[in-house]
Amino acid sequence: MEELLEILEDLHPEIDFETTENLITDGILDSLDIVTLVSEISENFDIAVSAKYITPANFNSAQAIYEMIETIQAEG
């Protein structure tokens, strides 16, 4: 989770990603952020984030993103 938080904080250092939810709903993360996140997650966690995982629910909080990563890793 720490590695993910570092990635998120690099994108938006002004946001407390440990407590902030509704990242998509509230417009904190936009489409460019998602593209960057998918790339960084793929590289740092050595996983492929397929299109089926790129949903607002999977990117609405750091916890949701981390759960998505764990799910992809478990499938691998």
C-alpha cells in the first residue's frame, strides 16, 4: 500500500489519499491521472491492468485501487 500511496502522492501531493474517498466522483482524479496510474501500477507492481478493471469504482479511493491490484495479482 505504501508504494501505491507514493504513486498517488506524486500525482497530487495536496491530497491525503489515506483518508480521501470519491477520487473519481469528486473529480480529484481525471482521465489523464487514470492513464498515468495504470502505467505506474503496471510498472511498479509488475501486473497488467486490463480494460475490465478500469472502472470508476476501482479508482475511487486508494483502498479500492489497492484491492484491484491484489485481485489482479491473485489472478496472475
